[in-house]
Amino acid sequence: MTNQDFSTNSNAVPPKTWLVESILVTIFCCQILGIISIIYSAGVESKFYRGDIVGAENSSRTAKTLVIVSAAFGVLTVIAVAIMAALGVFAGFYNS
């Protein structure tokens, strides 16, 4: 898109940045994917206001995908740790 296309639609709303979600999954779930998601999230508004609406939408979609994958990875990790802890407890009872 060109700047002319953007100026004709100056009341447009930028796509969701996913920045808050990216920061939360970086802290609580998966740091590597979270950091990459923060990078994409930070580029959404700057691309939008430069007139690169398609690039902003692509960055928003990528950030969303990374947030979802990171959150799923965090949930699966918690479940795996809980299963291992339960197996450890049961093994302790079994050996007693």
C-alpha cells in the first residue's frame, strides 16, 4: 500500500498489537517465542502509521500466532510437570 491509500482512509484503526500478551507469555511461558512476538508486536503500529497496512496486519497475525503457540507450550509444560510430580509421588508410595 502507498501513502496515498493510507491518507484516503485516515480514520482506520491499526490492527491489534498483541504487545501485552507477548510480554505476559515472555514472563510466564516461553521466553524465546515471547521475545520474537514482542518484536513483531512492536512493529505493528509503526508499519500501520507509515502506510504499510498489509505489513502491519501480517505482523499482527504473526505476533498472535507466536502468543498462542507460546501459551500452549506453557500449558503443556505445566501439565507435563504435574504428571511427572504425580508419578514421583506414586513411585514413592509404591516403594514404601
